[in-house]
Amino acid sequence: MKIYTRKGDDGTTGLLYGGRVSKDSAAPSAYGSVDEAQAAIGVARAEVRASPADNPGELADILLGLERDLWVLMAELATDPANVDKLTDGQSRVTAEMVAALEVLIDEVSASFEPPTEFVVPGETRVAAQLDVARTVVRRAERDALAAAAPGSQSLPYLNRLSDLLWTLARWQEGTSLATRDVTR
């Protein structure tokens, strides 16, 4: 099997369960941003695995789970609204339970350190900086998904919680964050 199909040479792309749309329409923009977010989380996971941290496995496992969830979210966003009845909860459709699981993770990680109470400057550690990059990509994906998500979709709440989780993970990895008020010229 060849990696190229030439089907998209006309500027269209196929949707899950059928249909084609322009590559610059809402769905490809949204799932493309989610794909980029997944890749950014993958870069953070690679950085974690390469770091000399005491227990890189815990964070790496969390990030791998998030990458898996984003496949589910991309499948949902890549489905024509006429075919959403073909989606499977937790496999090709984001569920309220997936959103709740992110909230549990946020609470668990937040309980293990003292989160900052003011704006921080990213970049105290490489891992934290990568997590902050991933967070900003997730925020863009959330904005893009507004135009593509089906009514009642849990994709927007999921992306909103995911960005909160990535912020929390970045602060956890920093240990001590640099507050914006402490930056001098």
C-alpha cells in the first residue's frame, strides 16, 4: 500500500464514514488543530522520557493517555454530522466520562504541589515549556472546534479541561514557577 492516494489533490479530504469536504472547511481545520495538539503532547512525552526525572513514567503515561483520547476526538470531528449516529462512545466519540477523568487528574496533580496564584512565565524547565506549548495548541484547537463540533458534543468541554490539565502539569513539572511580576528588564 502506498502512503499517497492522490484523492486530495483537488483540495478535498474524506470524512469518517463517508463524504468529502474542502480541506479548508471547519472539520479539517478542527481535527487538524487537534492533530497538532497531539503531536505537541508527543513532543512533551518524548522530553519527559529523556529527562533525568525521578519518575518520568507517571507523566509519560498520563500524556500517552491524552494522546489516545485525542484520536477519539479527531474521529468525532472528522465525521459528517449526518453520520454521528455511527460513532461509538469512548472510541470515536468523546464522552462526559472522559471530561470527568480530566477533572480528576487535575485535582490529583494539583494536590501534589502548591499551584501559583498569578500569571507565570513559561520556560523554567524543558518539560514544562513543552507542556505549555501543547496547552496553547489545545486552546487553538478548542477555538477551531467551535465551528465543527456537533450539538451536544463533549469535544469542547474536553479540550477546555485538557488545556487546564496541561497548565497544571506544566506547573507541577516546574516546581517553582516564575511569576510575571518577578520579571525585570
